[in-house]
Amino acid sequence: MSRKPADPSLDPRARQLLRTLIGRYIRSGEPVGSQTLARHAGLDVSPATIRNILADLEDAGLLSAPHASAGRVPTPQGYRLFVDSLLQVRPLPESEMARLRGELPTGSGTQALLGSASELLSAMTHFVGVVSVPRREQFAFRRIDFVPLDGARVLAILVFADNEVQNRIVLTRRPFDASELERVANYLNAHFAGRTVADIRATLVHELRSAQSEMQVLLAQSVELAEQALAPGGDDMVLAGQTRLMGVQELADLDRLRDLFEAFSRKREILQLLERTVQAPGVRIFIGEETGMAPLEGMSLVTAPYVAAGSGTVLGVLGVIGPTRMAYERVIPVVQAAADALGAALHPDS
């Protein structure tokens, strides 16, 4: 049966019925009937009139009627209309904002902050908290040291402005001795501390073109080592609370749960979905098939970008993954507040 697109210009009675039905379904998980709506919708109309309106909402593709039930449940299109134009969202209470700020303190290591943010999102919503890891090239470089290994392998030890330390193995065209590596490290530390790694790589290549004699040798060595040591790292994300989904009524099917956990372990598809929201300010909501991922059918993803304090640089995206039957009026302000608190705690260029 073909469905008409969701109509945001529903008359006030239909909007009130839809809002009430979805609110009660989110709380109970049970199909909602006309008798229940007659008692709770606050409309002075008969159950027969309510049944007619519900039939119209079903024809519009906003509701569906499960088998052997006189009640109705919202469709993904119904949820979309609900979150876009019927939902009333209030800011997070100050006590919960204080909790977020207290558990995401400025000056903590980035990895610790990301782990805390994902755990907090999960604890405060009872679903899965997800945070994309910022790319290291967005962070200011503080110091680098090189340690010769066997053959043409060198260990690069990078320290970033947010106190994170990364160790990377660099493969060189020839072996470097300790004195050469110290010379290159001293040059990079003296000239590039406080700049982002992307800026350092570009500057080194530019300076190499104009350098002469002995300086050219040093720059060439610096470029060879720095290109690999300061190369962009792989994308990643931090997840917390996956096991909370095992108690979700809509995920009682073990095959569905297995597919979902496999998607979490692969990460790539979810990361790509998060990446779509990086440049979109504020909260974004993907409902069911809008995610473009089969394992997330029947699920919703609520996301918001987190932005570095001071610079305004978008570092990544965080969010919550849960069933479409989630309390959006609760989840949305939690996600936005967590994004604000995480961004305020991160200082990639300090």
C-alpha cells in the first residue's frame, strides 16, 4: 500500500493525538488505543472521532496497527514528524550540567575525556554512548623525540598540547644514528612547537624547496621522518553501554542484536554516519532507515558536534544510539549538553 508523505500541516486535533500517542508509546512500549487517547489526549471528542483521526494518520504513513491489536504505534515517519515539530525539549537541569562539567574537567587527557563522555552519555540515557575521536592533525604539537630501532626503523614519540602521547614506528630509506635523530628532533621542536601537524608537514616541504647546502640535508632528513611520524592517524570512535541494548524490548531478536553488535565492532559505517554531521551545528537525529545502515533499522541516532573551546574548531561528533522508542525530550538535551561540556574541556591548540 502506498503512503502519503508525512504532513506537517496536520490540524491541531490530529497533532495533539499524534503527540499523545507517541508519548504514551515511548513510556509503555504497548500499542495505544482510542480509549486510552480519549482519556489522556485532553480533547473533548468521542472515541469514534478519535478512531477516524487515527485512521487518517495511518493512511498518512504516521501510524501503523500491529497484528491482533486495536492500538497503534508510530512509524519512522511518525517519529520524524514528532521530533521535528511536536516535541517540546527543555534544557538540561543545572544539577546534571554540573555533573557533566565535573566529570569532563578541563586539562584531562583527551582519551580519558572521550571515554568519560561516552560513559556519561550511556549512563544518563541508558543507551549506547558514542564519541568520534578527534584527528590528531587538529591538535597542536608540543614535542617529538626519535629513538633508533633495528635496521631502518625509528620510534617517533609525539607529545601533543592536550598531553596525549603517541608512539609511531617510522620506516626510513636508510638507518639513522642517534646523533642524526637528535638533530632532527631539536630542529622540529625549536621551530614547530605549538603548530598543528598538518601545518608542520606543509611548511617543511615548502622550506625544503628553498633551502641550500647543509640546511637542505637537515630539512630533507626532517621531511623524511616527519612525513611518517606526523601522518594523519586512522579514524576511531569510543563506545560505551552496548550491553544496555540487551534489555531493550525491541531488540529481543538475537539475530538483530548480533548484527548490531557486529556493526559496533566494525565501527567504519557508524563513523561514516557520524562524519555526515560534523559540519551541521546543533543536534541531528537519524531515525530507522535514515541511517542508511540495515543493523540500525528500528534504531535512532542522536548526534551533536563538539567544538574546541576558544578556536571554534569542530573536533568530532558524539551521540546516543538507542531504539526509535526513546525519550527524545530527554536524550536530545543530554547529547547537546555533553557536546558543550566536552568541547569546553578540550584545548587542542594550548
